[in-house]
Amino acid sequence: MTLIPVEHVLIFSLLLFAIGLYGTLTRRNIIGILISIELMLNAANINLVVFAKTTSLSPETGQVFAVFVIAIAAVTVAVGLAIVLALYRSRKTIFADEVHLLKW
Amino acid sequence: MEILTLAAKIGAYALMTGVLLFALGVVALRNLFHSALCLAAALIGIAGLYLFFRADFLAAVQILLYVGAVMTVIIFAIMLTEHLSGKTTIQHNRQSLPAFLGIAALVTVIAKVILQTPWPVTQKALGAHTSVEGIGTALMTVYVFPFEVISVVLIAALIGAVIIAKRENPS
């Protein structure tokens, strides 16, 4: 970590987050949206690890919370895909713009 | 030693570039199965970056949980709903341009902030080595409350996922 300036890693994770955000906003397929959300969570994780390595007072803090983020990501995928399967069973579609029952 | 440092530096930048390219593949590819494979590659690249940052335990967790478990579930769901995404199906909605413009503005602002902020680097943190033992101790002492909350959330999500996914009227 002494090799690379912190800014470069932060810019990298910012770009990763932006790509994930773009995918979340433009994908029609709900599974595609979930995949893009995983990218965004990973970008946040990289930031946590880098700050734990460079600026943190206790080196474990960032990694512990990165583990928590990974657990939350697993929860997101499990519940999200359960919802996708239930939706597919009842509406025969997994495209987000075709599910507009509550849209006015 | 000089060459070794240079090689590590080049390797880290190459890893970052690769991860970004695979992330672009995740977002842009039409076939969802291909983009899931790209996601797996990007996740493995991020695990390599964790190794570069000396976060060995996190790299192992990343490979085991993300590439092992999450990718399996995602590919399972893609296979179940595969015939919906034929070659003619439009995969992106019509918000591409506004989304791109908004995100470009966001990236510009945040990048400017990142480049103007002086990031303090504490030598103590740089020299510290985080062992699995240290992480385990931190989980069980300082962060025991978030740890318990995560356990409750996991249990609730497991039960919720089973209840949502099961058939409603087994007749």
C-alpha cells in the first residue's frame, strides 16, 4: 500500500461504483440490476479496506466492516432472487419496467 | 528489490484496469449469463487487490462467499429465467443518456473532492499487520454488537427468502 497513492485507489473505486450505478439505472432485467448492486457494494468494500490500511487508528476496523458488508450483500442476493423467482412465477416476467402495478 | 516493487505496482494497476473492464462487461453485455461470468472475473480481481492491500482474510472470504456462493445463486436464477432473455429482447431501458450524464456529473464532483483532499497516512496503520486472530478478537470484543445484529439479519433473511420463494397454495 506504500506503493500506490490512496487517491488512485479511491478514483478506481469511484469508477467501479459509477459503473455499477449506471447498470442499476439502465438494466431492464432485475437479475442484471442485482448484479450491478454487487459491483457497487464491492466498490464500497475496497474503500473500507484501503482506509483501514492507510488512515485508520485500529487496522482491524475496516476489514471487520467489510466482512459485514459482504454478509449484507449475500442477504441482498438471497432475498432479491427469492423475490425474482416469486415474481417470475406469478407474472411470467423479470423485467423491471413490466412490473408497474403500483406505478401511476 | 527495485524491480520487485515496480512489478507489484504494475501488477496492481493492471488488476485495477482489468476489474474496471470486466465491470464494464457486466453492465454492457447483452447476454446476462456472460455478464454474470464477467462479474465473477471482476470479483476475483478484487480479491487479488485485497491480497495486494495485505487483507488476506478478506480475500479468502471474497472468493469463498462471492465467487463461491453468490455467483452460484445468481447463475441459478439466470438459468431458471433464461428463455425470457432471447436475442431480440431489449436489455436496457431508455434512461441510458440521462443516467450517463448524471453519473458523469457525480463522478466529476467526487473525483475533484478526492483529488483536493489531503489524505493523511498514519505510519502506524501502514506498518500494522492484520491477522485473522486480530479480526476474530475485534469481532468478539469491540464489534460484538454489530456481529449479533448481522446474525439476526441473516436468520431473518433466510426465513424470509424461503417464505417468499415457496409456492403459495400447494394443492
